[in-house]
Amino acid sequence: LNSFIINNKDTFFSNATRSRIVYHVLQRTKYENGISKVGICKLINNGAYEAAFPPHEERILRNYQNISNKNNRHLLYERWARWGMWYKHQPLDLIRRYFGEKIGLYFAWLGWYTGMLIPAAIVGLCVFFYGLFTMNGSQVSQEICAAAEVFMCPLCDKNCSLQRLNDSCIYAKVTYLFDNGGTVFFAIFMAIWATVFLEFWKRRRSILTYAWDLIEWEEEEETLRPQFEAKYYTVERVNPITGKPEPHQPFSDKITRLLISVSGIFFMISLVITAVFAVVVYRLVVMEQFASFKWSFIKQHWQFATSAAGVCINFVIIMMLNVAYEKIAYLLTNLEYPRTESEWENSFALKMFLFQFVNLNSSIFYIAFFLGRFVGHPGNYNKLFNRWRLEECHPSGCLIDLCLQMGVIMFLKQIWNNFMELGYPLIQNWWSRHKIKRGIQDASLPQWENDWNLQPMNIHGLMDEYLEMVLQFGFTTIFVAAFPLAPLLALLNNIIEIRLDAYKFVTQWRRPLPARATDIGIWYGILEGIGILAVITNAFVIAITSDYIPRLVYEYKYGPCADRFTYICLKGYVNNSLSFFDLSELGIGKSGYCRYRDYRGPPWSSKPYEFTLQYWHILAARLAFIIVFEHLVFGIKSFIAFLIPDVPQDLYDRIRREKYLVQEMMYEAELEHL
Amino acid sequence: LNSFIINNKDTFFSNATRSRIVYHVLQRTKYENGISKVGICKLINNGAYEAAFPPHEERILRNYQNISNKNNRHLLYERWARWGMWYKHQPLDLIRRYFGEKIGLYFAWLGWYTGMLIPAAIVGLCVFFYGLFTMNGSQVSQEICAAAEVFMCPLCDKNCSLQRLNDSCIYAKVTYLFDNGGTVFFAIFMAIWATVFLEFWKRRRSILTYAWDLIEWEEEEETLRPQFEAKYYTVERVNPITGKPEPHQPFSDKITRLLISVSGIFFMISLVITAVFAVVVYRLVVMEQFASFKWSFIKQHWQFATSAAGVCINFVIIMMLNVAYEKIAYLLTNLEYPRTESEWENSFALKMFLFQFVNLNSSIFYIAFFLGRFVGHPGNYNKLFNRWRLEECHPSGCLIDLCLQMGVIMFLKQIWNNFMELGYPLIQNWWSRHKIKRGIQDASLPQWENDWNLQPMNIHGLMDEYLEMVLQFGFTTIFVAAFPLAPLLALLNNIIEIRLDAYKFVTQWRRPLPARATDIGIWYGILEGIGILAVITNAFVIAITSDYIPRLVYEYKYGPCADRFTYICLKGYVNNSLSFFDLSELGIGKSGYCRYRDYRGPPWSSKPYEFTLQYWHILAARLAFIIVFEHLVFGIKSFIAFLIPDVPQDLYDRIRREKYLVQEMMYEAELEHL
């Protein structure tokens, strides 16, 4: 039987179902022989065989003309895996027939997600263009650009001079692009979009599982992992489900291993946080250097240079930690000795997700919620290690830093991923062909030898693919208020991703063992969690990071509109939002006042540098906004989730009808019986 | 067959399953005859028969001694429906055997809820006693009781005089009972309790449905309601499930009727809100009257008298509206012409719940979140209709009003319900026996004639029972921060309720037609909704209604502890929390200052009667508390819900084992086949 698997040509494996049956038989053979395991896995582990895989269908020949002669693989290549097909629906039934339901479901989900990104990208683009077109009319940036006589307090202690406020004119304009009324709307829109996406995916899934005959299918009892059996063969207990004795992991052993694993994860996560912190310190140190740089372009734009360099370093650290962590997660998961293969996969997936999520997002969280918040005020700055002054934000807010960080990480990560996904296997395949001095075009070889030259499908199965998409979903929703172009970037990436994956599956990887699945597993729960997190972070970004609330408060309470009606409600906002500092207090021989971003009493007031009433007023408004936004959006989300049934009405009717007919037959049988 | 149902003695109906079969056969007979319906329902509607019901088992004879002779009904009476059994578990299997799964599940749920109330009641009692024992040490009430020289501004315009602050000493003490640190803890505890209750109920339910063999059971296609068929017999369409033609309600007709029904509900709800508003106005009007009352006791305690009278009037209005609404809901539901009986029930239940929930809770919401909030300040009061000054809270806060309102409504409602549930059928049964001049003890009569004298089970089925319990669940969770004794009241009520219901089902009602159900239906979703609402309301009650946050802010920022360490951090809090008003501004010949509850600038400040910095500071703290509380509690809730699996492990194993064995057999059959 074993050699049969490897040698038999594609006729036997021409459809996934039959190869699945063989797979089951194999599994069961292995199982029923009890301790003295035999079977293909054993033989592979022994080294008797090097690999076992279902061969691909015949190689793709470009000169096929007659459609009736084309095999499934060829059809998949022509109709699915080519760039020219990018705007077309995927041939899901064919994918399922060739690769099995699990992979079919992945591509269905990916296609669905990509399709749903289109409206999000369009609306995001509209919001961006709205910002672009109204940019010049923005009162705030006009005031900043006109303020040639307003001097900002120096941003660093030694080499920084007083800057004119209108020096940051360009930042003010860019900030307006991402910090205008449209942002609030877009944040709400994306929260609802995420819900609609997940709810309609449930419907899509139910249609697919019905069409693919998976409605009543249930996972079989899995066999144990060989590593688990080898480790724990001394302790046995009766499996409550199969009723047969099997190796058993003692509880204390399990807990110990779990604890080690969890502390490993925490160690790595603290490493990430340390790295973020290191980048922060780097920025503080380098800030002074850039500000005293000889090259005047950098000297002038030292703030931007610092940010950009910081982001790039950050990205390199992120990618390095990712690579290192993957190995550690693999070791830790093996250390846990999971019972079955799917437990192994879930444990590994959760580890990878947790870490990568923290790794990718922690620097963004830092910039969104911590940067520029604890700086103190001129004359009494808070210092890190009593040495470095903490970084401040631009006069027009921290949002531009956030935006830069998001954009760069997302863009670079997608390029990197696409390279790793396609470039890496291409190079490896080229290398292995080169090594064995045999061209892939060699039609005289049997199919399995041609396939032998291909890469085996990654050990993590579909996990890597899902993980990448889920992290991307996080980027498109969690901080979407700061970067409305995220859905567009994601959409462009996914259009490429689908065809890349398709190409990879059809031509670069050995044909994977087909498997069944009725849903996308733990990823659905993670997506829902991200959807909830997104509402919270967006509320906080709008309320705390952006200047939307201070502007609103000014407009309705402190500005010219508070007393009488006028069209320029924000007139004087910039002046109002900057506090005064008496330069003579520094004792460096300068006199006069400089300004800084905060709501503190001026030096001549009764309580100099204490928070003013307006500060507390704005704080209350910010918090009230968070409460209102969250309750509103969560309310709408739940209502939409409640409104959209998980199964479309006609499918529901069809399933009911089938059940009804069965009941009907049973009744008739019963009546006859009587 | 029809007469057989009525005449055949209890032998046939000795267990619920068999009577269910007969019921099904009846239903199907009716169905299959198509348009020319015949069957028992038709005959009853015609008036050919007066009623059809499964008869009870033999009457209860108190002199049965030999247990083997006792029938199910007698056993139920002895082991379940007597007061003496109040501390015992219910014989659920027996209830199920006698009344069917649907009623069995109701009692299982009620018993589970009652059991879960025990820890809540104990913790609530502890919180109450904690308040009681630390009451005398409370700094706030000590300061209020000692403040003989502080005069409060008059609470009404004409007849109220300046009151000394220490006049409200007793209110301050009572307020402390319900407004101390324990309250915050208890609110969090109850939110978690609600989650644990619902999560463990899912486990309990899964055990019951497994034991009662309902795991694979599915609801059959229901037949149409006769009213529906009679109304729409002209328009036919093919039912997609049964594939047979049936009357059909046109979409436009459906929408019209739904709109009428919805506006009916909105009308009634606006009636409720009007009633609440009327009580508010009544309180404003009567306040002045009570304050000038001749009887000095009332004159002294006019505030309490106003509140108490207001609450009682409120309760009477609530009960009257409930009675009126029930009829209206019945009419509206019939007007909608629901297709099937269960659609009718769901529509009616939702209507009843929505209305009763609003009716019971709107006055409490008013007191919690609106009372005393929009009064303005002395010299510039906001007036209703430019005539009546809005009501203010006591110097120690509005929480005492909320507490009074909750306590009275809950207590009176429970007494009323228990009377209606038992007293009413008792009287009716007595009356019907009296009318036909035949004692229930008449053993010579056949069982069905004895049962004929009993009340038919309410048309709403179990809906009334569930509704009452769900509303009570709302009381025990939604405002539990204001009234920690609510779970205790609920527990006491439910201990009585179980035995009352049992007694009613066993002796006072005709035996209901047994029905199957796998869960408690829409009520579960409503309970979950209440659990979520409870977290939000409790956060707002603690943050906004109680004085917990102002005390905290004073303690850490404005009080003596802000600068140096001392044990009496709240020293001076009362004085700090009261603003000054210059009496000479009233122009009634008085001079000096009176005090009022607010944080406004004193008359001698630069901005008299404007909100102070402390006001905005406290507001920010209140809002921050809401955010922290909600995120924390919802986080814990979700985590607990995630941790507790819906099916206990051993039951899960057992179900898997059964499926495994089936798969095993199928494989063997398949192998043999090969």
C-alpha cells in the first residue's frame, strides 16, 4: 500500500475525495495496529521512504488547445493562477476538487475578504480625497502657516533653537489629511464594515458547506502525534471516546510544560516591548544629533528624519524578531507535547498570532497613546533616566507620526511577505532543480519525480496564510482612524496575494494531502476579537490622539461661535491651544515667551503652569466622546449582527425541506408499522 | 378519535410521551386533510366540544400510605408541590414525565436561577451589613450630622425655609448604607455573577437535554393558525418546505400590520413615559403642599413623604398600565395575524417584555439619571413650564431616592404577582366549583369532569412565568449598585414561587398538553441583553448617581491627604462639596449665605455661579470611571464566558463516544462491503 501511494500515477488521485479515503485507511491501519505502529508515517520517520505525497496531475503543457483534454491542474492554472485572471471570481469548486475542502475554504475566505475590501478601500479613498480637497480651506493649518511671529519652545535641550510655528506648516497640512471630520465617520464605517464582513462570511460559509456536502460532517477522532506516543508510552489510560488504552500525559507534567511555554511567550513579548523602548530611547538620543546635523536639509527636517529612521529601524527589528520567534514558537510547541496534530497546530497558531500581533502593533500603540503625553512642561520636563527629555509631538498633533508608522510598516510588510511567499519557493525550486541537474520541463519523468523537486507544503499548513491575512485585517481596522488608506493597501496586496497563492499551490508546491474543514477554525474568533478591539482603539485614537475633540470644545465653548454666530468657528484655535512659557526662567539669557502644546496657566496667572479649566473641560469631553462612540458603535454592531441571519433564507428553507421529507418518510413508515 | 381524547381515562395519558404521540397524530390528521380542515381544534372552534385536554392522573388522596400505589401526580404533590419541600431539589425527571420537556425545562431553569441567587443574596447581605456596621464611622455622615451652623438653600420657592444641614443627618446615614466602597465591589460581583449564571445554565441545559434525549430532536414544521388560514385563504403559495400550497400573507399586508402594531407599542411606551412625567410633576406640585402641611411630622419629613407617596402612585400606575397593556398586546398580536402558534407566542412575548420592562424601569431610570441634574442653581433655577422648580436631591445624594423606588416597586410587585398567581386561580376554582355545586372531593366523578372544573392553563403558556422571572432578573442586576438587597428579595420570592407554581400546576390547572423544547427560547437572549445592560447602568449609577467619585477626587486631590498623609482623608468633604449662594440676591430681605449641592464659584469669585475647575475635574473622573469600569467588567465577563465550556467535559466525551461508535460501525460495514 505504501509504495502504491508514491508510485501510482495521477489516475488514482484525480480527485480529492478518493485520495482522502486512502488517507483515512492509512490512518486507521496505523491506529489499529496499536503500539506496534506500522504504516507510512513510521516508514518515513525511519527513513525507509523520503516522502509520501499525492502526485499532481500531469504537468502543464502550454500547447493544449482542446479544452476537453485539459486536466484539473491545467484548468486551475489557466483559470485561476494567472495574473490575467485577477479581476475574476475564483473557480472554488475546482479548487475544492483538486486540493480538498480545507484549502478551498481558505481561498473562498480570502476571495470574500478581498471583495469586501473594495467598498472599504473606496470609502477610505473618498475620505482621503475629502481631506486633500478641503486641506487649503482648513482654518487650523491656515493659522499655523500664517503664524510667523509665534515661537515654539525648543524641542530639545541643547541644539534646538526656537522654531517659528509656521515652520511646521507642511506637517499641519498633512495632519489635516488624516485628522478631519471624515475620520470619525470612517472609523464608524469600518467598525460596521468589519461586522458586516464577518456576518456575511457566515452566510457565505453556510452556502459553501451545504454545496460541498459538509453540513453533517464531523471531525473524526484524531490519532496521537508520534512524538506524544513515544514520550508517554509508559503511562497509559483508557481514552473515554475510543475506549482503548493510549499513552497519557500526567497533569502535573502538562502544567509544567504549559507554564514553561507561557513564560517563553511572555519573555519574547517583553523582548518586543524592550525593543520598542529601545527605539524610543534611540529617537531621543538621535534627535539631538539630527538637530545639530551639518547637512541643512536634515537639520531643517530633523523631526521627520528622526521619525523615518525610527520607523525603519523598528521595521527591521520587527522582521528579525519574527524570524527568531518562529523558531522559538516551534520549539515551545514541541516542548508542550500536544496530543494530536490539530492541537499542535492550534497551539502554534495561537503563539504565532499573539506574538506577531504584539510585535507589529506595539510600536503603533506607543505612538498612538503614549508619545508626547508625559513630557511635563517647559522648565519642568520629565526626563527618562533623569537624562533624556521625552519626545514631544508636532504643534499639529501626534497623528502624523502614527500615520507614518502605520503606512511604512504595512507597506514594507506586504512587500516582504509577497517576496517570501513567492520568491523564496521559486528560488528553492530553482536550486533543487539545479542541484539534481534536471529541468522541470522533463516530460519523460514520471509525475511523482517531477513533484519530488517541488517544495513540500509548509509544515504549518494554511496557518501562515491565515496569520498574514488576520494581521492585515488588524491593520485595516484597528488604527484605521489614523490611516484611512489602509484598506486600499490591503486590497491591492490581496489581489496580488490570491494569484500568488494560486500560482504557488498549483506549480510550486507538492500537492498537499486533502483535508476537510467546515470553517476557518480559531481565526474566526480572532477576527471577531480584532473587530471589537478596533472599536475601542479607534475611539481612543479619535478622542485622545487626534485634535478632533479640542477643536470641537473650542468651537462650541471657547471660540467666537460660543457667543454669536459666525462661519469661522475655529478662528483663534491655534493660539488658544498653545500655552505660554517665560523664556527667562531657563536662565540662558533669553527673554520673552515661547509657546508649547498644552492647556496650562500662563506664567503671569495665579497658578502658573497648572492645568487650566479648559484642560479639564477638554479631558471630560474626550472621555465623554469615548463613551458615546463605543456605546453607539457597539450598539450598531450588535444590531446588525442580530439583523443578518447566519444562513440565507432559501438555503435554510432547503435544509428544512430535506429534514421535513425525512420526517415525512419516518412517519409513513411508523404508520405502516402500526 | 376526538371523543377518545376527552373520554379516555388516565391510563392512556399516564405518560407524557404517549399523549404527545396522539397530539402529533391529531395535528397531522388536521394537516393532511388540507383545506377542508377537520379535527379537534375545528370542533372546539365550532362549539361542538367545549374543551379538549389530557386529564390529570387520579386525584390526590391524602390517605395513601403505600408508596407503590402512588401515581405520578400524587408523587409530584408530595415531593414537590408542598411548602415543606422548599429546601429540596425538584424532582425534574418526574416533572418532565408528567408535564413534558417544555415545562420541565422551565422548572429546571427556575430552580437553577434560585440556587444561583443564594451566593448573590449572601454577598449582598454582607455588603449591606458592612454598610450598617461602618455607618457610624463614616466621615461624611458625621460631618453632616455635626453641621448645625450650615444652612441649606430652600428646596422650594414659597413655603420652604432654610434648613440646617444636620436636619438630613438620618438620610446621610441611610445613604451611606448603600453608597460605600462595597457597592462598587458588589456591582462588579453581580456582573460576573450574571455571566456565570448564564454560562453554567448552558452546561446544565446540555446535561438535561442529553438526559431527556433531546440532543437530536428538531422542531417539526408547525401548522398554520386557524385565524391565519381563515383570513388569507384566497391567496395561496407553495410552502418551500412542505411543498404544498397554503394560504399566504401578502408582503404589503404584513408590513402594514407590523407598522400598526409597532406604533401601538410606541404609543403605549410613550404613555408610560407620560405617566412617569406626570408623577414628576405631581411631586413638584405636592412638594410645596407637604412643606406647608399642618401635621408637623409630615412637615418635617416632607421630602420623604413626597417620595414615598410618589413611589406608591407610581406603583399603582404601573400595575394599571400593565393590566391595560396585556389586553392591547393581545389585540395587537392578533392584528398581526402571525402564521403559526409559536410566531404568535414570540410576538406576544416580545411585546409584553418590551412594555413591562419600560413600564417597571422608566421611573427608576428617571431617578437614577435625571433627578436633580438639571435644576440650575439658586437665583437661576430651571423651571418646568416656567412654573415649577425641578426637584433637587438630598444633601447626601440622590441614591436614597433610587433605593426607595427600587425597594418599594420590587417588594410590592412580588407580593402582587404571588397573589395573582395563586390567589386568583384558587378563587376562580372555588367559584366554578361553587357554581356547579359539586365538591372537588367527589371521587365518584370521572377524572375529566373533575379536571373540567379546573382553570385551563393560561393561553400564554409559560410566557407569564418566564416574563416575571426575567423582569425580576432585571431588578436584581440592573440597579444592583443602588440596592444590594435585591438578590435577597428575589431569592425569598423564588423559593415561594417554585412551590406556588408547583402547587398550581399539580392541583389548580388542567394538565397542559405536553410539548418538547430544548431551551428556554428567546428568554436566553433577553437575559444576556439584561446582563450587558446591567454593566452599563451600574457603571453610570456608581459614576453619576452616587457620590463615590467626588469623594475619591476630594480624597486624592483636594482633601488633606493630597498634600500629606493622614487617616481622615475625607475631612472637610461636605463643606467642599457645597457651593455658596448669597441670600441677599433673592431680594426677600434675608442676608448671609446659604449652601447648595454643586461645584460652582462662590458669589465673591471672579465668575460667580460658573462651574469651578473642581467640577470639570470630577466630571472627567466620573467619565474615566465609566470607561475603566465597563472595559474591566466586560473584559472579565467575556473571559469567563470563554473559559467555561458550554458542555461539561464528561458529557462531551460521552457524546463523542456515541458518535465514534457509530462511525466505527459504518467503517466496518464499508470494509465488509469492499
